[in-house]
Amino acid sequence: MKMRNLFLAAAVAAAAAAPAAAQSIKLPETLTWTAYDVGSGGYNQAVAIGNALKNKLGINLRVLPGKNDVSRNIPLRDGKVAFSANGIGGSYLAQEGLYEFGARDWGPQAVRSLILNNSDALLTIVTAKDANIATAADLKGKRVAWVVGAPSLNQNITALLAFAGLTWNDVKKVEFGGFGQAMDGIISNQVDAAFSSTISGQAYKIASSPRGIRYPAFPHADKAAWARVNKIAPFFVPAFGTEGADLSADKKAEAATYPYPVLMTMAATETELVYNMTKAMVELYDDYKDGAPGNVGWALNRQILAWAIPMHEGAVRYYKERGVWTAEHQKHNDAMIKRQEVLAAAWKAYVAAAPADDKEFARGWMKARAAALTKAGMEVVAAEW
């Protein structure tokens, strides 16, 4: 929870002097980002940002849609694009070398963030209102959706169950073949809870169904509970959700969520380019904030400067200029970079003599990764997947 409490609040207000003229932002005439698929919230936000870049700076932003984390990260890793409006999978899981990023042709990646979208919508557990699940503890004995082939999705629920000291052994696991099926399962009374965005179409369907919708509370003041969540999923942060099915400014949900999208890059990306991209995102905010749902989440006063992956030095330079980067942020950033170095060294040592069989390779990497992090005194987070 310590790093979750580093929201800028008063510091940003003090630093929010009039931004420099847009003309001082120096970017290539054409930029390319990868993003989620066409029609997704992340894609729509990127298009709106592209419109602002074009109108204010004459810069063309090409947005390449990717259907999954790997497809969004390949161009980034290979230097074909500089930035990605990505999610937890492409940012945090890539850093950690987990799941598909633990495969032979990947391994832990030196990813960096520029700016995070912390919108009023949530990515959290949604439940049927008639299941009477008001808190995480109320999930005990309830039917909870497990989506086959979506390990990161299931890991999110694992972490949120831990808020109440629960595991999958304390609930009734109901397997579904996909996210949509799991959400439909709530409506058809096959299951009581699943993981979703509050602004997904399925969430609105549940809200208008006879069962109704409810979001369990995750009290922000319960430090011990949050420590259990963050041990499993360090990317979760406390938030009050006001956007989505059955939510409003007058009907907030005290919840656990995480940023989406994450504007990210690789450590090797040119510092000047990252600095100017970060500057553009902050100083053109008023020009794109109303361009797509959720764009308010990019505001400077919503930033979490100490998160689950480190900030790029170019972004750090900009935040220092704005007077919002603190010694505590720097200490956290240095620790996250050190974690990446430990993971990179473990991967290099492991692949040098790794087994040829892919399944054995994955199992061996799980052990090598856990051993390296433990030796360094760092949280393993996920020992197997």
C-alpha cells in the first residue's frame, strides 16, 4: 500500500502552473503506437489523442491494433514502434516474465511507463446483486467464474480473494470458456461473481437483468488486506469507481482496480523522445480529455508515479520539471529497475542450459525465477502459472 499512497494531490495542484507552449514539444512527424483491438476503450482513447496531436502539433499518430499482449509487444520489443497503450499483461506480466512472457522466445522485458490512465471506471470483481456479496469476505462459498485459458484474469480474482484471506478453495469455482461466457453466466444464474470492467457491455447487461449488479467493497483503510492483495498482484490500487453499470458520482464503489491503458515503452527508447511524448500527453490533455470515454484518467493529478513497473528516465525528467517527482518516487523507481535486473540475470543464466522441451522449459523457468527473486529478497508474486 505504501506506493499506492503516492498520489500527487496537493503537489500537483502546486505544480499546475500554465504548461509550456505546445510548440516546445518536439516529436517526429509520424508516431506509431500499438493498442488494444479496434473498438476497445484503449484504441478509442489512442485515436482521440492522435486527433489532438494532429490538430495542435501537426503530428500523425498511427495506432496498430493488437488482439493480445504478445501481438502488442512484438513491435515494441523489436523496435518497430516506440510506444504502446497497453494493459497489465503487456506491461507488468512482460516485466515479470510470467505466463506467455515466460516462453522461450520472450523472457522478462525491460519495460518502462510514461503515464497511466486512472479513470473513473473500474477493473474489479462484479457480482449479482441477489447474491448478497457486499464485501470480499462475502465471496466465501459463492460461485466464482474461472475463465479457462485466461491465467492473468484468474490471477486478478486470486488477488482480490486474498483481501479477505480467501483462496479458490473457499469458493465454488465454475469454469467458462471465455470472458463473455462468464459474464453471461451471472445473468443465467450459473455463477455469482466474475472479473470485468464496470463499463463493459456485459456489466450493463447484468445491471439490467433480474439479478442486478453489485461491486464488493475493498476498504482502502484496511492496510493488512491490501498487503495481501499486492503480494499477489502489485498492480492493484485503491480507487472510487463512479463510471459504469449502476455507478455514478452519487453512487461510488470503494474498490480495487488498476490503471488501463498504460502508455509504455522499452528502457532503450531514446530519452528525448519519451520526454516529449510524456510532455504531449500532459500538456495536450485539455484537447483530448473529452474525445473518448475514460480519457479523464490521463490527467496529471491522477497519476501514480510509483507503480508496478518503473518510469522511463525521459518521463522522470518531465515530472521533475513539473515539480511532482519526489525522492520517494525515485527510491521506488530504482528498486523496480533493480528487480528487472535480477530477472534479466536469472533469465540469461537459465536459458544458457535450459531444456529443449517447452513444458519443461516453462517449469524450469518458474523455479529459476522464484529462486533468483527470493535470493534477492524480493517478492516472487507468482511461483507457478
